[in-house]
Amino acid sequence: MGTLIVSTVQTQNIKADANTTAMTINAAGSVLKPELPFWRLRGPTNAETGSTAALGTILFTAHTSGDSTGGGVTHASGVVTVPTTGLYQINVHINARSENASYTHTGIAVQVNGADIDVRNYAEADVYTRWRDVSFSSIVPLNANDTIKVINNYTTHSINIDGNSWTGFTGYLIG
């Protein structure tokens, strides 16, 4: 392999192939890339009562004003489909409480192509009377057209999901 030594390289676009621009360098010298795949889904819009989710229910099914997707990501009925193979940063935060005073557990499962990749649970005696946080954050390898969703898990009953900014499901391609 040879060595290329130059004093000045002048370019505006760096192509991935003849039809795809991988990067653009603007006049100020900033490197701009095409929009990367991402999603940001929010919980139910009613912060007082939220919504109720039975065991196994897919969460984040309703499109709210705070939802956004880009870079080819699609979202239908709570299932996100990614367009590109790579490593994705996935984050889930749910503010929940038990729907029944006799139960003391609540939890979520994050699933890729229908299989659990992580389960997060919360157990405490007062989970019925107080809102509790259940969270997940991880780097997950995904293939193009993989699906990812969050479901109510670990309980034999429904949970209340708090809405607005307390509950969210986000992800984006990092490489």
C-alpha cells in the first residue's frame, strides 16, 4: 500500500457510492452527514391517569404530538422497524404503578423480533399507591428490518403508565 501526501485537499462531498453522499463539508468546514435512523416515542398524553396496559401489552402504540422518527425508521402499533444494520442506543423510561393493590410488582420487557433482550422489574410494597420508574438503556446490535418493542411484563395484572414527559422510548443508530 502506498502513501498519499498532499498539502491541500479540496472537496465538498464524500460519496459512499456513485448515488449516495456519505458526508458533506460546508463552507465553514463543518462536516454534515445524512440523517441517521432514530425514533422518539412518548407515553400517553394524560399525565393524571395515563393509560392502562395489561400483561403482554405493547406500549407506545398511540402516536402523540411528541413522537418523531427519521432516517427511515417506521413506527406502527408500538413496533419500531429499523432500516439499517448497526449498533443502536436504546432507551426506555416508564413511570408506572400497579393497577391492583394486592400486587407489588411491575415491569417491562424490551423485545427484538419478539424475543426478550432485557427485562426490568420493580418490586416494592407500595407500588400500587406510588408511581415508580422502570428504565432500560443499552447498546443493541440490530439488523435491517429488525423490529423492537416494549411490553408490560412480569405481572399478572395491568399497570398504569404515566404520560407526557415521564415516559419515553428512544433509539438511534450510533455506528
